[in-house]
Amino acid sequence: MSSAASRLAFLWNRLRRSRHTLVGGLVFLGLVVVAVAAPVLGHTDLYLMKPQDALRPPSPLHWFGTNEFGRDMFARVVQGAHLSLGVGVVAVGIACGIGVLVGLVSGYYSGTVDLVLMRLVDLMLAFPGILLALAIVAILGPGLTNAMIAVGINGIPAYARVIRGAVLQARATLYVEGARAVGVPPRTILTRYLLPNVTAPIVVLSTLNMAGAILTAASLSFLGLGAQPPQPEWGALLNAGRNWLIQAWWLMTFPGLAIMVTVLSINALGDGLRDVLDPRLRA
């Protein structure tokens, strides 16, 4: 068995010992399957208005009830998984791509480059996360795409800080010093020697950051700055159902439960990955 396969087997054996991590991973995997299959599972009555079925409570015909337009809430919540998880993936991709690059460059070059980049990161950290996202959406305009960009930009400082710290440690290793001594180009050192050393924190941070991205995007949609009607993103569904909370409790309950279950499962999975991939936490 190769060293890579042995390492994967070792990590899997450690990961499966944690029940909450396995449960979180399985729940998240199920949500991913639902999100991918959403166009098939939830296409029925997604946008079709049926006034005669308005505000029907949960029943065998409409599992999650119907909204004020008679639209089936189960179909909309299922489709919302496709949108909300998509927002999380895109936002994490933006934050990870830019943040990792900033952290690598800042940690490797140090000096003036590090000073300028980290002060920019500090400037972003000076604003509360949701306030920074609100400011970006206010500049770009409301909409799901702009919400993804805003949430992604909001997550850049966390990656930059974590990756910079990991690079500062890895840069002092003998093989990196040897590569620099023999004249290996900085680009090669960054991609071939340093980047593999920071893969573990990237994976853990990306997993945990996805939960925060979904929550922030849902908050923006709830405020009317993210997904716009009739898009069935979970935050937008909460916003649409808040005016009917007394008469139709199901309009906010099921989207809220979907957000809660998703965030809990991702956090459980992220905690397990952190315990497995961080050598300082190994027993």
C-alpha cells in the first residue's frame, strides 16, 4: 500500500471513531444529494400559483404545506437546498481562492508586502462580518449573485490570516530553505513546497466557513438584499413567511429547520476534520 493510501486509511480510521462527525457527514452528504437532485425532486408546483390551495397546512398532499400563493413548500425548500448550498460553495470558493493567495504571498515574502497585505486584512476585520457584507451588497445591488460575492469577500480575512501563519511556520523548514538556497523560483516554492503544507487548514476552514457563508447569505436574503422573489432560497423563504407566522407557522418553520440542520451538520463535520487533520489535537 502506498504512503498516500496508508495516510488516507489512517485518517479514515480516526474519523469514523467520532459518531457526531459521521452523523454530520452523512447528513451533509444527504443534503448535497438533495441539492443536486433538486430540479427533479422539487420541480412540481415550484412557481405555479394556486390561490385555491393558499396557506394549506402540512398534509400527505403537501408535506410542508403551501404558501400564500398556493405553492408547495416542500418543493421550494428542496429547491432552496440547491440555491443555499450553491451560495456556500461559490462564496467559499471566492474566499478561499483570494485568501489563500494573499496568505501565501504575505507569509513568504514578509517585509513591506506582508505589512501592506495584512493591514488591508486588518481593515476588513475592523468591520463586523454582516456589516461588511451589507456594505458590499449596497454597492453592488441586491441579488443572489451579488450576495455570493459579498459573502465570499467577507470570508477572505480568515483564510489570509490562517494561511499566513501556516506559511510562516513552513517557510522555516529545511527543505524550503534549501530550495531557496539553490535558486528555486518563488512561484515554484509557493505551489510545490508551501501550498501542500497548508492543505489541512484550508480543508478545515473551508468546511467551517461554508456554514457561516450559508447563514450570512440567508441573513442577506431575509433582509431583502440577497435572493429575490420568487427564488426559493432559504433566507428568502423566511422573509416571505414572517408576515404569516401566526396564521401559517410552517412557512418559517421548515426553511428555518433546513438552515439549522445544514449548519449543524457542517459544523460537526468540520470539527471532526479539524481533530483528524490537526496534528496538535491527535491523541
